[in-house]
Amino acid sequence: MMPLPFCRGLSLRWTMYRCLLRSLPVLMLLTVLSLAPALSGNACREMTTFVGPTCALADEAPQKADDKADAQKDDKAQDKKSGANAPAEAEAAPTVDPLENIWAGQKDMLDDINSSTRGLVRDINKQAETMSKQARPIIEEARRLLLLINTFKNWPNPLEALDRRISFTVQQMQQVIDPVLLARNSVNSLLERVNHLAESLPETKDLPSNAEIREYSRQVTKAQKSLTDVIKRYDSVLSPTQDMMADLKKAQKDIASMLPQLWRDYYLQSPVPYLSLETWETVPKHLQYVWQGILLRLPVEIPVNADDWHTAGLRFTICLLLVLFTGTMLYRRWRNSETHGEVGRHMFHVSLPWIGLGLSLLASSLSSHGDVFRCFLALGNLSIIIGEVFLAWDLRRLQHPDKAAVNNPLWQLIPLTLFSYILIYLPLPPVVTLIAWVVLMLLHRLWRAKSHSLEASTQLESTLLSGSAFIFWVTLVLAIMGLHIFSMGLYLFYVSCSLALQISVASMSAINRYNDQLPDEGGSAAFSSLMLALAAPVILLLAIGGMSLWVCTLPGGLSLLQDFVLQGVNVGETRFNMVQVLLIISVFFLTRTAVRMGTLFLSRMPSRGLRIDPTLIQPLQTAFTYALWAFFGLFTLRSLGMELSNLAMVAGGLSVGIGFGMQTIINNFLSGLILIFSRTMQVGDVVEVGTTTGRVRKISVRATIVETYDNAVIYVPNSEFVSTRLINWTRNSRTVRRDVVVGVAYGSDTTLVMKLLASVANGHSDILKYPAPVVLFSNFGASTLDFTLRFWVRDYDVSVKTASELLFEIDQLFRKNNIEIAFPQMDVHIKDMPPRAKSPRDMATRPTAALPD
């Protein structure tokens, strides 16, 4: 019988194994151990990735487990040397079970977690005190900001400044709570690992009565509770600051939703009562707050700390270097070509540097936190606008080198534009801004009248300057009415549209000149055609982008532009935004280009050696064209928000319209499709419908264009070709049969006549040898013997000419052979002459008989 101490040890070990085997990673580890009994703790650590978190947990205290195993090994070695143990125990002593190392590592890990938890509990109070001390002034600042939001909720300028201050305050709060959040995340990761250990334990009722297993379960539960309490303490410490951050972020969302409407109301504000005495009494008080308003908007306009200044300077430098590199490469390429002389030098020395400077300022206006510094944005936009003025006139000078002046005539509109931007930006009292705007407008008008202003040498610039005079009086009237903000906005809108129109016309002219130099065929021609087709939407985008710069330069312009582009406008139940409109326009130009290139490719397929029936070209072109335009139509409907399932309702409405007013149009449309795809007739066929005979020039969806032999173009509705009798002379082939009827006099040699007619037909080059010409004695006429010469002509177009030439030859040949070509004649025989009636003349001239004497 087995000794009792050995049985007790075996039972304890079996209970421990049952607890560990409930975890799947340990089961995998046992499988590996069964295959490799000599696997050591280091090998187990190398397999951490594959066997899961349990082995990883055991590896957290490898040194302790190894030390314990070494101690056990030394003890067993000493027992073996001393010979104090039983023989069975002495035989088992040298065997080291790796699971014991894992079990020891788990218990040591729990001990470390519990000790770390006690240390965290001691550190929480210190961290909470430090964080509260740092967050207290920031929270007070946040409360003041929330109070100011309610105070200035109807004023877009201070609200925009408060929004920027809120962003800065949120960043400060985040920096304060980041260390505490990091500590909380560490505790949370420890809790997740302990929870994993707890999940591997059996239910409480299934726990064995062994004290070691129960102690292990108790330690796991204790660690869970301690870590949960620590997390709750951290949450209670973080809660006030996080709640305040949530309130600030909610306030930012509210401001973002209110700003577009507030700025819209600002630019469309009610007239300023500048004739009221009360208005002027408040001016001194408002002037005192001008500097405060500037300071309030300072964080919105420029960076307020060293980090933001460094970021802005770095971005400005990098972008400027990229612009200089690109400009240098383009300048070298232009200098090698020397195509435009003085205009090109001005473009590279003046126009493009201004645009490059503006792009660099725009790059520096973006902060590292996603905000925009409005002062840098405005300066960048103004630099690009100045560059656009120079560039537009450079392109116009390329179009009109003999008429263009040195400077752009639209420069006359720029000074008042800059003054209007300054007045809009400064937080002056409304009445002061109004008076200043009116005075500046009058001074600008006097300057243009008295100074030698630039004369427009082209029609476009002359028209724009003439329109500026009308806009001047309109804006002046609006300003006198008290609508000075709207007046300045209208003037800026006109100037921006004028500049966009000028640069668009100049760009299209340059593209057209480039198009004239392209080859007509080849892959480069197709690629260039595609690029030119994209040029129109690209120029449109550039023009709209140029006008957007003017809007972004205004205070609140970025909010208005974002709201307009992203939200759009509502037309009924359909919402339109600028992105959708531009996308639809771009796809339209792409579709048109694809249709043109596709139809051109199909038309050239037979000439490129492809074996295809030429009569299939037009049906393929029509199907290709309709398919692309149908795709564009579906894309447009989908872009506008219309579900394709709603097309059934649209089709129902169209059916009613077709039944009443569009029946003829749809009939011709369907008839055109039938003619095209059934190939009843093709372009170039000679057809006869009704009293119309001619050649088909084009088959469209509504009518077919027929050109008669009188050079008249007739538009025949397609329904007539389908519903009435259609004669197609060239449907099967171009050959056609013709008859020439000849009548000879009675008594002529009929055999000779037939022989002569056959010889004439066989000798003509346009008459086919097969089927051979045939001469028929067709009739005994009233005055002639009728013969019919029947022959086949090689082409319908020469049939009339061939018949005429045959008649000439027949006449000459019959004259040589004394054959009379008879004509209708009649002999009249009078058997009895009736007595002649006496006329008054006869009675007057007859001699009278002598009277008897």
C-alpha cells in the first residue's frame, strides 16, 4: 500500500493541476511540455506569443520563480545526499515540474500587483493634489469663457475669438490630466490581466478544499477589488476636469453652428441710423473698446505662444522653398524655349512670386491643432489676389500683344478693395465705418476722374470698367442708405467676378492656341484632347477658387464658405452644394469628351484594318453615345439625392405627358432608334419616301436629313420612314437597273436594230457585263416599233448620266445605218369635199349681171 505522505502530496498536486487546466493557454502549454519534457522556463518565455497571457503572466516574475526552483533543487539534492527521505521520494527528487514554476510565477505576480496597488493608493492623493492645483485656474478660466459666450452670443466677432480661447483652454486641460490618465490606463491594464486570471478560475462551489487554491482565489479577488477601487478614485479625481472639457467642447459645437448665421446677419445687418443723435453719442464709448476688441481677436489672428510661432515659421519656410524650387525649374525650362519674351519674364519675376508668397502665408496660417490664424490667411489671400491681377494681364497680353498696355486696367479697382478689407477688419463703430467708406469711395472716384487712369485696350476690360462705374453708384447709394457692410461686400463681389472672368478668358485663349498646335491623330492627340476637355472644368474650379479667396479674406468668410460648400442651399426638398455642382459639371465635360473620342474611334475602325461592317458604325456610335449620356443622367440624379427607385414615379408621370403632348416626339424618337438599329437605311443610301428622293445624310433621334439632287436639305420625320412605304435604291448594293426605250419606223430591220442596241450597251464602261444587257422587242406602237434596252449600271449615281450617253450613241449609230427613229404622225384622207359656204366678201366681189335695156 502507498505511503500516506505521498498520497497527500499527490492529491494536493492533482487539485492544483485541475485549477490550472481550466485555462486554455495552460492546456496548450501542457501539450508542448508533453512533447518536450526538458523544456525550460526560458523556452516557455520564448513561446509567450503563442500560448497566451497565462505564460506571459508567469514570465513577469521569472527571476523569483527560477530562484525558488533552484532552491527546491538544492534542497532535494541535499536530501538525496543525506539519504534522509524514503526511497520513492529520493527517486522523485531530481525531477523538476515546469508547472510548479508557472504556478509560483502567478502567485508572485499577484503579490506584485497587490503591492503595486498599495503604492498607487498612496500616490493617488499626491497626484490628485497636483492636478487640482494645476487645473484650478484653468477651470476658472473655462467658467469665465462659458459666461462670456452667453454674453456675446449674438456677436460673431467676439464669439470667434472665444472659440479660439476655448480651444487653447481645452489643450491646457488635456496637458494637465494626461499624467493622471496615463496612470489610470496603467491600472486598467493591470485590472484586465487580473480579470483574465479570475476567468480561468472555477466557480466558488467547485473550488477544492485545498487551502493553497483557496488562498490563490482570495488573492485574485482582493487584487480585483483593490484595482477597481483605485480606478474609481482616479475617475473621481478626473471627473471635474473632464466634465468641464465636455462643456467646453459642447460650447464649441454650439458656436460652430451659430457662426454662419451670425456672420450672415452681420453682412446683411439693418441700416445704421447715422442721422440719429443717439448713434453719435455712443461713438466715444465704442472707440474706447476698439483696442480691447483687437486684443480679444489677437489669438484668432496671430500665434500667441512660441510653439505656434515656430510651427508657422517652419511651414512658411518649407512652403517657400518648395515654391522657389518649382519656380526655378519652370523658369529654366522657359528660358531655354524663349517663346514669349517680355511677358514671360514679367510672369516669372512678378506674377508667380506674388502667388508663391501667398501660398507660403496660407501654409503658415494652419496651426498644429487644426486652427487657422486669420491674419496670415488674409495676407496670403491678398498676395494671391495681387498675383492673379498680374497673371491675368500677362495671359491677356499673350492673346493681344499689339493692343495690351503695360499694366492691367483692373488695377484701378484694387485700391478701394484694400480699403474695404481694412474697414471690415477693424472693430470700429458702425457709423464711423460708414462715414469712412463713403469718403473713400468719393476720393477714389475723384482720383479716377482726374488722374491719367489706365485705358482699357481690349473689349473685355473696357466692358468691366464700364460696369464698375455702375456698381460704384449702386454701392454709394447703399452706403448712404446705411447699408455700408452690404455695400462693401457688393463691391468686393464685383471686383472678384471681374478678375475671375478676365483670368478665365485668358486661360481659355491660351488653351485654344495650344489646341491648334496639337496633331490630329495618334495617342498623343487623344491624350491631349482628354486634357483639353478637362481644362474647362479645371478653369472653372480655379475661377471659383479665386473668388473663394476673396470670401475667405473677410472676417467670418471661412465659416460662411464652409457652410455654403458643405451645407449648400435648399431648392424645394433638394439640397444643392458647391461640391455637387462642380462634380456634375466636371462629369459633364468628361462625358462629352468620351462621347467625341469614342465616336471618332469607332468611325476610324474600318480604315485601321479592322474587319467590321461599315454599316455597323453608326448603330455602335449611337448606342455608345446614348449609354454614356444615360450614365451621366443617372449620376446627376443620384448626386442630387434622388433615389433610383423613384424613377418609376417619374416614368409614370412621363407616360401621362407622352400620352397628351409628347406623342409625336416619342414616336419620332422610337422610329429613329428602329431605323438605326434595324439598318433599314444607312447614311449615304438613296431613298424615296412619298414624293421625296435623295441621299440620306444623317439619322438623328427626331428626323432624318435627306439631301435631294437639287441640293435641297429636307428634314423628314422618322415616323414617315416607318409608317409609310420606303424605297431604298441602294440597300442591297449600289448597282441599279435602267431601261432605255427606243421606237423605230415601221419597215425598219428589227434584227439590225437589236444588234445595234446591244453593241451600244456592251461598249459602255459603266454598264455591267453581268448581268448582260438585254434588248427586248416590246410593242407594236401606233407609229413605231418599240424596243427596250435593259442594262445594269455599276453605281446609282451614274445611272442617269449613263442613260443619257446611251441615247446619244444610239442616235448617231441609227443615223449611220439609215434607221429612222419614228415619231408619232397621222395621214388624213378626205373622200368628199363639202360645198364651200359663201362669205360676205365673196358676195361683194362677184360681178353683177347687166340689166336689160
